[in-house]
Amino acid sequence: MRVILADDSVLLREGLTRLLADAGHEVVAAVGDAPALLDAAARHRPDVAVIDVRMPPTHKDEGLRAALEIRERLPGVAVLVLSQYVEQHYAARLLAGATEGLGYLLKDRVSEVAEFLDSLERVRAGGTAFDPEVVRQLLARTTRADPLSRLSPREGEVLRHLAQGYVNAAIAERLHVSLSTVEKHVNAITDKLDLPRDPGYSRRVLAILRYLES
């Protein structure tokens, strides 16, 4: 795949460039700030943009804002966001829109090469990839009554896999059940969580958001 890297750490950019090249992918641009990222994305139209949340000049949310802009202007470009820590507010902002072709990983996950490359492939294919630690910390934000208590243990497993970005076929493989069984569980989950049947919203995404908020 064709990849753009955006991180102000030269060492991380060079390391990722070598890792991706060794895996047979092409890094078409490696930049250190958000304006250069937006320019490179418009020129190269990569398959995936790997983006640090905090970038110059303020090292706050420049990378995140650039990621959101890329998703709006270049919907064909998948986005994999990297962060040193779990940025709950930023993760919530990313999840507020469509989640197809979107990932959010902690930088430590890059050292787990096979898992990182698998996440990259998933978002490129239009799926999602969320770091389990991100999911865990988002779950810990609230002490409200658990709205997921209505789900069966198997439905809970399916929803946890959805929240980590797995598509139905992958969930079926991991849980050793049929694809139709997973589809039935997903339908049951969205019904039990009383999610609206508004054509303007994806009930699947709303179920993931409910899981992350609970």
C-alpha cells in the first residue's frame, strides 16, 4: 500500500519508513507538521495516512485536526492515528464521525510489528482498529449504570470485537462461529441497546459508541 507518515519525531518516521518498506509497502511522504501532511495527502492521495495526534507548532491537536480534515476532503484515504497516551477527548472526536477506514493506536503498539501491520491493513480495507487500551480507558470514564447488562455474554464478546475494529467475518473466525451467527448477534445488540433506526446514522457505529461510553 502507499502510505504517508506524519510525526515530528525524525527517528520514528525513519523507523516506520524502514518497517513499512520491509513489509512491501511504499512510504510516499514522511513529514513533520500538519500543513506538510495536508499538502502531501492532496498531492499523493495515499491509501493510508499514519498521523501523530500532537504536532508542531503547539503540540496540541494539530495532527488530529489534520486527520479530521483529510477524512472530510479525501474520504478515500484511510487514517491511522498514533498517540503517546490515551487522549480520550481526541478519540471521542474521531468516533463522532464515520469510523470506516479509521484507527487509533498507542505508539507502543508500533513495536508489535505484526499487530501494527494488521491494523494498517484493516483500516486500508475500510475497517477500524482501536487499541484495546484506548477502549479500556474510555470504558473507565464513567460510573453510570451499565447499559450493556442486557446483552448475553456472547453478544458482549461480539460488541467488544466490534469496538476493536473487526468486521463480521473476522469476528466469526475469532469466535469460531458462522458469519450469519455474528450478523444475528449484531442485530440483537443494536435492538437491545434501543438504538434509533434513523437512516442518517449507522446503528453499528452507535453500538460501538454506547459501548465506549458505558
